[in-house]
Amino acid sequence: MVIEDARQTVTIYQNAFAYCKNLKSVTLPENVYLYDDAFEGCTALSDIYYNGRSEEHTSELQSHLNL
């Protein structure tokens, strides 16, 4: 899944993609605001790109993803 919107901040709400078991990759723009647990239970999610680059799971990003 690729989320793009250069015009404004993209908001991904709590549990927006919760338990999407087949979600494997997410590309997030620089202008994203993630609520906690936005990707909770996405057990197949292994590739996360933030602002066009692969990210190690920072503690802040990890708290929002709740993998």
C-alpha cells in the first residue's frame, strides 16, 4: 500500500488497518500523522517505508504500528 498526498497532512486513524493479515508493505509520506495502533495485528507487515526510504522501526513509529 502506498499513501501519497503532497498537499496536506495524511491522517491514519486508530485501527484504520487493524488486522489486515495480508498487508505486507506500507509506504508512508513525510506528512503523515499516525494514531496509535493504526496497523495493529498486521502480522504479515514486514516492509515499511517512510518518506521514500526503508525505516528501522523507531520507537515512535513502532508504537503507532503495534506489530
